[in-house]
Amino acid sequence: MLEMKLPPLALLSCVVLTLAPPTRAQMYSWREGASLKVSNLPPSWYRVDRPVRGPRVVVTQGERVLDDTGLAMDERLRLRPPPRPSARN
């Protein structure tokens, strides 16, 4: 039988990638003309705390919608995850 030996660095890389938890960055999507733009950085007109004057922006994390500027402000606030408790004592 043929033995396949991996260099130590390749083996370490495989282990780290296997054990690393998946990251779920916030993704922003909006339309510019006929094209759909997707970015992990918000567009310049996007505001979390007030209505947006610009194209509709949908913010997602994984498959969960965190914000949709096409909705009324009270509905947008309901989409947001609850704030995490602070670590301060």
C-alpha cells in the first residue's frame, strides 16, 4: 500500500480549519440599478438608528435577517437581536 505523509504544517492547518468555528459576519445587500451589491461593510447611506435615504439595505447574518430598511422603524427594531449582557460587574 502507498503511504501518504503530510508535512507537519499541512497537518496542523487541517486540524485548525476543522476545529475553527464558522464565522458569521454581517452581510449588507442592496440594489444599484440592475445589479445586486453584497458587502461585509455597510454602504455610506445605511443607518442603524434612523430611516435610510437611499436604496433598501438588507442586513443578514447567516440566514437570519438583522435589519431591512424597507420596513418601518418599529419593525426594524424588532428584527434586531437582544443586546448581550455586558461583562462589567
